[in-house]
Amino acid sequence: MNLENKYTLGILTVLIGRENCIDPLFEYFKEVTIPQQFETPTLYFVRGFNKEFESLFKQKIKQYGLRQKYKDIIVVEGVPKVQNESTWEQWESSTRIENSTDKHKSTAENLHRGISEIVNNHEYIHIVDDDTIPPNFSITKMSQLLLNNPKIGMVSGLYFCKGWTPPSLIKGKQELKRKLVASIAMEKWESCTLDDLVDIEGGTDNMGFVGNGCILLPTEYLKNILPLNDVEKEFNEKGPDWYISYKIREQDKTIKLSPSVLCKHLDENGNEVGVHSSHFDKIKESTKEEDKYLVSIFSPQVNYISLLKQFDYIKIIVFNEAKVLFYKKYLKQNRHLLKEDRIEIVQSNTCLYREEYKNFYDYLEIIQFHTLHEYCLELMNTKTSYNITIQPSWDRTVTLADNYSLSSNNLKSLITN
């Protein structure tokens, strides 16, 4: 391919001084593969960090040899993060929640300054958040999708949410680990989970909203969106990632999410949030036949021993409401359950929800089902080979036919495509 036929690319990140993220981020910039369709890219940094971070920034540029890899490195003057005096722990846990609008404004301002530098000098832009670490093949994979389909306006990698919303009746601890920075819903941002992408056929082909943590798109679409720092109040409150997604779709373009571009989203200590990438590596590498699990709310009508003929492992959830029945009567008649190493008995409690949801219609049944769901998700977050059947009552089961995400093979198909 002749040089004149290659596309120009600008890579942009807003640095706000995350000391524990700079090494993996700069390692990505050093190792990322640049497809042959692109010229040597220019790397842009928006300076949103304190002067104390300056020397570390310069040191890491040199340490990772970034000037040798890129055509040029351009530093754009930005604005500090909101409540810049906060520690990172304070900022991640409270400041960005309590001052979300101000946080969105400062992010929009910095993105606006960086994007404005790129759109007039490059044909494509790759935006990476400073706490989001894509795989080294990310540009290759995303450009394959983008360049081969003119209907697609933007391609995003997949990464997990930091879980700023605490666990609730609907979103438990295990489910929050699978919550993505993305929305399948079009009208408003409704955060989806990894399982939504598995369960909804073609869900990744036409996303409603995605985060700006790892995206690739033509700069011509961003030109039509600028400015980002002078938008309507409603859009400012929802954030620049919401706004960019909204405006891309407004240009009659679709947003594609590429699950194989699985990024590491790092907390203030540099640790991965959500389900760790190492877990997905094991799922992709696994050649083992799926283990069959039954996760069941205890019912005296169920013969769990006989079900061992159908399942490799059974997890029985005994809620407080059934504790007396289980231990005083059922277990006396079925002592052999305790001798089965393939059967696990778990005692669970719904009391924590009673007061908060006392006026919630059918709250007990719903709480029990979501607790049951949490135990299933715990298996999915820790096991690499599974086919799960859920049994909320003696006469009802939820299987792979109802939810494709209950199979590790279906997850493997998603994250390898």
C-alpha cells in the first residue's frame, strides 16, 4: 500500500494524574499494533494533571520509548479534574458521584481541547481513558470493523463499570461485577451487563451508548459534534460519552461494540474492576466439556439425590424462612445429602432487605430470586466451564434455552468474535 493511500490517525488520552495507571497505559501505547492501513500515528495528551505529576509524565515518555514509536507527541493544555485536592480514593468513591455534573464538565472541556487538535489534522481518532487499558490488537480489530462497514460510525471496546452505584435489590454484588460502561437501550443510558450482550442476539451491533474509554471513529463525525464544552445543560449533566454516542447516532450511524477488545478498567490502586481479564483468558483457553450445575431454592418436593444423575454439581439455597423445615425435618429424612461432595448447602438471609423493601409488591419472592441469581453469577464469575440451570421453585426451572448466558460456551463465542 502506498503511503498516500494510508489513513492518518491521532491517539488521544486525557491524563489527570493517576499514578497507578500510567505504567499499564504507557505500556499499551508502546506495544499497540498499528495496522498497515494507517500512517505512523501522532500521540496526543491533554494535560489535566498537577505539576507534581509532570516529572513522572516526562520520565515515562522516555522510559517507554514513545517518541521512537510515534510520528509526534503533542501535549494539549487542559483543566484539572474537579476537586483536584481530593485523594484518589476520595475522588473515586465520592467526589465523582457527588459532583458528577462538574466532573462531566471538566471531562468535556478536556476532550474538546484534545479532539479539536485532532479533527483538522487526522482522518481517524482513537480515544483511550487514562484508567482503561485495551489489548494490543485493539486498533487492528476495531479498524477491521469500522473500515469494512460505512454504516458504522464508531467502534468501542468492552470494559466493566467501576460500580459507583452500590448493590441493591436489582443489582447485587456479583451482578455489579458484570456491569458494563455501555447501554443497549437507545432512548436513555441503561447500563447493561455482560450477560445482556450474550442473551440479546446482535446486541453488540447497534449500541445505544458506549463510554469513551476505548473508541475508534472517523474525525469527520466528531467535527459535526463539536464543541463539547458548550452543550445544552441536559447533555452536560449526562456526560460527554452520552453526548458523543447520541450525536453519532443522530448522523444515521450505528455504534458497534467489539467484545473481543476486552479492556482492563483500573481503580485508584491500579487494580482491575469487574470480572478480571485473566478469567476470560481461561474461558477462551478451556477445552473442557461444560460442567452442569443446578442452583436451587430449597424445596422439600425436590429429590436432590436423584438429580445428581442429570447434574455434576448442585447448590441448594436454604433461606431463613425454610431453615426450620430443612434442618428439623427434611435433613433428618435425607442425611445422605451431607455425604455428597457434589451437593453444597448454603444458608441465606433476606432480613437485610425486609425493612428497605417492606412496601415492595411481592418483595420476598423477588428478593429470593435475585439472591438465587447472585449465586449463579458467582459461579459464572469464578468457574470457566459451566452450564447452569436455575430452580426458583420445585415446579419451575430457568435453563440455557431461556438465557444463553448460562453457558460458558456462549460467553466464549461472544468474547472471541
